[in-house]
Amino acid sequence: MKGKNYKIVSLYSFFPFQENLILDLKNKLLEIENENDLSGLLIFASEGINGTICAEKNVIDFVINLLNKYAGNRNLNIKVNFSKEKVFKKLKIKIKKEIVTMGVPEINPAENNGTYIDSADWNKLIKNQNTIVIDTRNHYEVSLGTFQNSINPNTRNFSEFPKWVSIQDQERKEYRKGIQCHFCIDQFSDDDRKRFEERQKQIDRLKVENHKIHKD
């Protein structure tokens, strides 16, 4: 007998997500879980969705189509893997205030998007002598390796990043010069950081980008 082949999909998308639609989607997904071998972890917030789901291909494809409808066919930034084993015990759906906790309610993830650059352009960017690279990953990830001359803010979680930005803005004015950029292992978390920095720009504070570029 042929074993199951599980499709694992990681995804995130920032978009205005109304509470009634959040609850409606949650109920539909739980119904799918009851009738199919769907598992994973999804986080819903008024700013969008994020998570990872696991099931057989036909179930995953159905769920992705459903998520696309609720996201208004916005880019779900999907990454796909496969496994012979089920990687989650069940489906968990969490409803939070933010997908990534920054503690800055003024952030609007649906606005102020920067310009994305590919890996080749990123490599050119960090070779520029006017580029300041900030590594916003956690201590363990930084210890495994990072870009040469990158700055480690030593933040333990995302909510510490706004304070670090404000301190650097006050004490290290050279951060305002040239090109500033930052990187992290999680694309969605840095998108939220980008929103914070766009807000800071409006009040003439430090601007940092996740594989995005902003010139003073």
C-alpha cells in the first residue's frame, strides 16, 4: 500500500482582514480539518494571515484556493515542501492583534511597501561602502553566520526592535546616511518591521529595509 505524501505550505500575506471574515474562515478551516487530514498552525489578525499547513496535495490546493478568496487574491508568499510524515498533530488557529508583535499600533501593514530586490541585487547592495547592514535575527541564528560587517541589535523579540531603532536614531546619526538595509530569516516578520520603519520615516527617524532599499 502506497503511503501518504504530505504537502507542507508556509505562507503569509498582509491585507485588511475584518473580524467577521476571520471567524468565518476559521470555522470553514476547522470543518475541513474534521473531514480531512489537515494540520498546521495559522495566525489571523486584522493585518492579515501567517502560518504553515500540512495535508495531502488535493486538500492543500483546496485550502489555498479558499485562503486566496479571503485574501482578495493577494500574494500569499507561498513556500512548499513535501514529507512522507505528518508534521503537525492537528490544526491550530490563533487570532491575535498582530501577526508579528511590534507594539506599535500606528503600523499599517497594507500600506507603505518598499521595493523588493532579488538576491543578486542584494549582493551588490551590501558591497556598496555606503550600505549599513543590520542582522535582526535571534542570537542563535546570528551565531551560525552572518554578512560581513553587519550590525547585530541583540534584540530578543520583534517588540524590542522599535526601541532599538529609536536609540540608534538619537545616538548614531551616521545611520541616516547612504543606504540602510536589514535582513531576517522570516520574510513576514521583516515586512512588519518595514512598516514600522516607514512610519518612523514620516517623523524623520531611522529607515531600515528588509531586502528592500530606501535612499535618503
